[in-house]
Amino acid sequence: MKDTYAATLDYLYSQLPMYQREGQSAYKENLTNIRVLCAALDHPQERFPSIHLAGTNGKGSTAHLLSAVLQAHGYRTGLHTSPHYRDFRERIKVDGELIPPQAVVGFVEDHRSLFERLQPSFFEISVALAFHHFAQEDVDVAIIETGLGGRLDSTNILNPQLSIITNISWDHQHLLGNTLPLIAGEKAGIIKAGVPVVVGEYQPEIAPVFEAKARELQSRLTFASRHYRVVETDTSAVQHTTYRTWRGTEPYLNDLVVNLRGPFQPRNLATLLGALEALEKLEMYQFEEISLRYALRHLRRLTNYQGRWQVLSESPLTITDSAHNEEGLRLVLAALNDLAPRGLHLVLGMVQDKDLSQILPLFPPAARYYFARPAVPRGLVADELRDRAATYGLRGDSYPSVVEAWRAARVAAGEEEVIFIGGSTFVVAEVI
């Protein structure tokens, strides 16, 4: 089966346009193919309840938080996220278990002639497979994360019980628009008639976009950050963070231990709490504090969560994170600064279509840099990244691979210094 699975992945990667590897040329700006695919599969997306999730930052973390809570309450939970780090199967989980290799192989074998006739994108096939698998597994609910945008995303043929939009920031402007309201408009495309929607962050510049869309579709709209406040109270543990929360002005959950670290998690937790309240209002879900606390304390084990503020080593402290846009990197770099390391070593790689003029000025000139090209066709050549970084006062050497760059950083870093590895999802994939 291992060889057959490898051959199936080779077919998917080599024959189908894949945004993760190729960029804009693989992006399909309509829902035609996914509708035809799902019709051929007898509309599997209609055979399970779903929660649809979009946003610029925090989608993956929020989706995993929600999955853990639902799992801990006994709901058989499907989870679709993207991109994957090492194994395609990371995209499709049921109760934290990756889709079996034989399910991937069988799906492709059964429908290969359809794929060759339609010429769908890699993402369209992965979404169709996720819907098919969740229907076959008879899940109680599936959490479906969009890929890019929302309105034209292949996942947007769902009619979910709840829509969630985490936040809006700059990313993929060449596809989604060059203003925040335009990007918000694309994300707001997942809002459905009469379906409640939770927006994680209230952002004055773009809130009217969501308010107008929700009003048009008669969807109950909640901004989670206006109802919930989350504050870190203890960050001394390597793998956990403790929080205090408020609902409105009233204390809500004190000493809430979460199996996550990172500067973005308070926002994601507020979004989660808003989503749980919205789900309870549907009168189909009930949540208890004891199970909620258990879910958050054991999140990584329950959901197979990885790649965000992940600690690879404690001496020297080595952290990797897949933040790759302006807001995400700004938060990560602020958190690294808060660690107040005696020295900071940054292993950095990026993709060719990234606007370096927005990204590189965020990085600290005082750090030592190790530049590498991610091992994908879209990867930016390390020497080019090094030269562009130098124009912003960021100094370091280039290396043939991410692993070799990390090795050099480990040799150079003292025990009380910090190594950070990031800049792209593909960089993270090579070290976790």
C-alpha cells in the first residue's frame, strides 16, 4: 500500500495544477469543477452538518481548537485544513486521525477518468475527497477551512450550520483585491442566507462589509472580540499557555490551560468562544466547562495539530511557525522580541510571489540570518533572498537547504539564545 499511495500522490502532484507548489496559475476562479465533482459523488457535502471557516490569519488554529472541543464532547468530528506540511493526509482528519492511505488511493482510482476529463486543480480534488470521506465516515459535524478567499473557494458549495471569519489582513492581494474591504468582501462570500456568522475580530475599516452582507442575507452576525476578552496569565511552560477570559465585563474562564503557544492565540480563543456560543444557540450542541478545559489542555494530541509556534528544541530554544504574511509575521516577531534572547538566529525562506518590500522591513537587523530556498518550485532562491534582505540591513549567509541552514544556526547559537525557523509553510514542513 505504501508504494501504491506514493504513486497516487505522484499522480496528484504531477498531473494536477497545485497552488501550494505553482502559485496563481493553479488557482481556479469559479466553482464549476467542484460542483461537477461533487455531483458525480452524489453530493457528499450535503450528507453531514458543517462549519465553514475563512479568514487571513488564525484559520488553522481556530479550526483545530473547535475540533478538539467538539471531539471532547463526543461529536465525531471531521476536519479539513490546508496546506499540508509533510503528508497530504494531514488535510483530512476524523477525530484527529488522518485519512487512511487506502482511502486516498481508492478515491483516485475510482474517479481518475473523471479527473482526466475535467482537469480539476489539486485543491478541488482534495476538497471533493474530504467531503466524500466525511460522508463515508458518517461524521456528526465537519469543520471545513477555506483555501484562498471564500467567495470562489472550492469549499464554498457548503450550506453550513455556522460560518466563521477569523480576521482580515494583507495576503494574496493579486487574487483577492488590493484593499482590505475588497479582501473582506471575498471572505464574506462564505456567508449564507439565514446562517449565523461569527467574525473573530472587529476591525472598524471592514466591519461594514460584513454587516452589509449579513443584513442582505438575514444572517445573525457576531463579532467575537466585542463579547469575549482573553489575556495570557502564564507563559512559562514550553508547550502550554494559561489564560483568563471575560464574557462581556464578567469573568468567564479563569486559569484556562491551552496546549498552544504564540502571540495570536488570544484572538483565536476569543473566536472559538464566540463560535461555541453561536453553536449552542442552534440548540443542536451543548458544551460543558469540564470537557472544554480537557479539550484545550490536550489539543495537540486530540487533533494532531502542528506547525504553529512549535517548539523543536529547548536548548537552544528553537521555534518554528508558519506565519507568512505581514500581520502574522509582525505578531511572531513581537513575541520573539518578548522572549528577550541574548541572541536571535533566524532561518528564513520564502516563495517567489511574496511581496518582500512589505515583509522584510519587519525583521530585526540585529538578528543573524540563515537564508534557504524552500524545496518547492515556488521557492525563492536563497541568494536572491539574501541580497534583498541585505538592502534592509538583514545580514547572513545563504545555504543549499533549510535543514543545512538550521544546522548552521544550531552550531552558532548559544544555549541561552533563540533560533526561529519560518517565513513560509514550506520551510516549516522541512523541519517538523
